[in-house]
Amino acid sequence: MAKFRDVNPDLETTMKTHLIEDLEAFGIWDDDYEKFFNARAKVISRELSSRTYARVIVRDGFLSC
């Protein structure tokens, strides 16, 4: 990522388009993949939730979501 930072002065903005909100909080500079994975999973989950909705279906007298 350091190479990209050197050639892209807008790296923070660019990464937001990939749902990577904060390079420090995502563990990018620490090379912490577990931290990155967990942070990105939360952001992706939040994004998916904002674009979908839950509905209740009644089938054979049972509720399912």
C-alpha cells in the first residue's frame, strides 16, 4: 500500500470507493489481515443491509424471514 500512497495522493478517497473507510482502522498500515477482514466484513454487511429489506413470509402456518 505504501507504493500506492506514493503515486496516489487521494488514496484515502480511492479506498472508500472499495468500502475501505479508514486505512488505519482497517489495519492496512500494520499489515493486519485479520483486522482488515473483520472491518471490511462489517462495512460490507452494513452496505448490504442498507440495500435490502427483511420480509416475513407465512407458509403452511409458519413464519419465516
